[in-house]
Amino acid sequence: MKTYRLVSLAAPLLTFALAGPSAAQNQVYDSANPALAALTTDNLLATNSPVLGNPGYTIEVQGLPPAAFVILDMATGPADIPLPGFGALLINPAGLFAIRTTVSQPFPGGTAFFFFPIPNNPALLGVSVYTQCATFAGPTLALTWGLQTTIF
């Protein structure tokens, strides 16, 4: 089991673990620049395995303020583009293909959930998708770590 310690300027410290096959198929990543990495919030994770035919693959953003607005972006490749004051854009905007929005649960430490059914299509086997979220709570913008998901 791989455990990740999450350090955030905008949220309390969180720790989570990914066990079993999902540990190898869902990998978090951050900016190579330590100054930019220190600005990202580290509360993005996948809660189950990205297997072909999984009707309930779920990505969560945890530890949010009540009623935070969350934008989830997916792309075909990673990036490390500096956004001064906010951290780094960790997904390649040229490969952007999915944008979803939601609002976190209305209590402190709320969670936003994104559900993605994975079709049982062998052409998707081994495909990697890169995800990052932006969260807005009042005037505050925060970017999450990136999440690389490889379908198996």
C-alpha cells in the first residue's frame, strides 16, 4: 500500500492510501518546481480502480470549504506550466478533452465527487488520462495536484 501525505496552504493536512491494483494505476504528481508545488492543494484522488467496464470510477477532491465550486479538467498529456500565485497547470491544455463542474458538500471538510463510467472497450486498455482540478471558495482559487490514470 502506498501512502501519500498531503500538505496544503488552503486546507488541513490529509493523508490517504491507495491499496491493491489502484495504487499502480492512479498516480498523483506535482510540479517539478518546489515553489510552484508548494502552492498546489494536495487533495485530489481516485477512490477505485480504472478498469475496463467499471461503471463507477470516481475521482474525489477532499477537504474543501463548504459549497466550494470545483472544475475538473482532463487531458491527454501532462504539463508543468507556471501560474504565478496559484501553482502550476499540470495538464496539457492542447490535449484538453473533458471539463466537469460541481459544488462540494455543504459542510467543512466537504468532498466533491466526479463519476466516470469506463466503457468495456479494449481500445482503451493502457490509455492514460491526466486530471487536475481548480477549486473556488469565495475569492480564493486553488489548484490540485495532477492525477495520472491508466486504464487497465
